[in-house]
Amino acid sequence: MRSPKERFSDLSPRSQALIRIGTVVQIGLQVAALVDIARRPASEINGGKRKWVALSFVNFFGPIAYFVTGRKTD
């Protein structure tokens, strides 16, 4: 079991790379969702804009859920 005070620099290069990649993907998804929410009229979003902005901050789940179910498709 790892100690709770382990530093990022103590991780293996592979672990560091995976954390960096995950961070970039998460931020990219969130920015894409927030930009889409801001640009899209409220009438084209299922639920309120505030709801989806808040949910976009829930790790990977929020932005992905927005793109799958939050946008109305005709």
C-alpha cells in the first residue's frame, strides 16, 4: 500500500504519463461541453443550461453525458 504522502515525482514515468493524459482528456471534454452549452440555444438542450454546466464538472461522466443526452436531436 502506498503512503498518502507519495509525490507525483515518485510515481513511475508510465503512471505520470497516464495521469497527464487523463487530465488533458478531462479538461478537453469539459471545455468542449462548456463551449457547446454557451453557444447552443436553451431550446436545443435537454434540461437547463445550469444543470449541464454543473454536471460538466463531474469527471468524465458529466461532459460525456451532456454530449450523449443533453443535446436535442431532431
